[in-house]
Amino acid sequence: MPLLETATGVTLRARATGLRRLATRLVELDLREIRRRAGDDVWRGPLADRCRDEAYVAQRRLELAVDDLRRHALILERQADEADLRAAASGLPA
């Protein structure tokens, strides 16, 4: 925890928290169930294959988006720490 927390640091940490919340919500959008329910025992043919393929691609995109959101949250927290340290070094009020 920084010695002096700046308004910039608080704002950046709030944004990081928002990104993590969004990532959590995206994780809950599990599209694998769609692929299971569109299996050969339920539906066959080119449209069924396309449906499963598109669900797979959408799930992968969600997973990548979650990774990006979490990575950006970490970057924002580092920036917040740096802003707080700069403020403490310069003697600026919080």
C-alpha cells in the first residue's frame, strides 16, 4: 500500500476493480454448454457443425477478453502505485 494515496491512484484502482468485475461476468458466460447441447445426438448436419464452431469461437474470444481485462487491471494498479509514489516523493497532497 502506498504511503500517500492520490486521487489519480484511487481512480486507477477503481478502474482496475471495474475491469475485474467485468472479467468475472464474462467468465460466467460459459458457451461450452451450447456446444454440448448441439451435439450429434441432438442435431446433425452442416448447420449443427456451424453452430458448434461459432460457439467455440465465441467462447475463445470471451476467454481472451477476460485475459486482456485482467492484464489491463494489473497495469492500472501498477500505474496507481507509481502515481502514489511520485506524489509522495514530491510532497503533493492526496
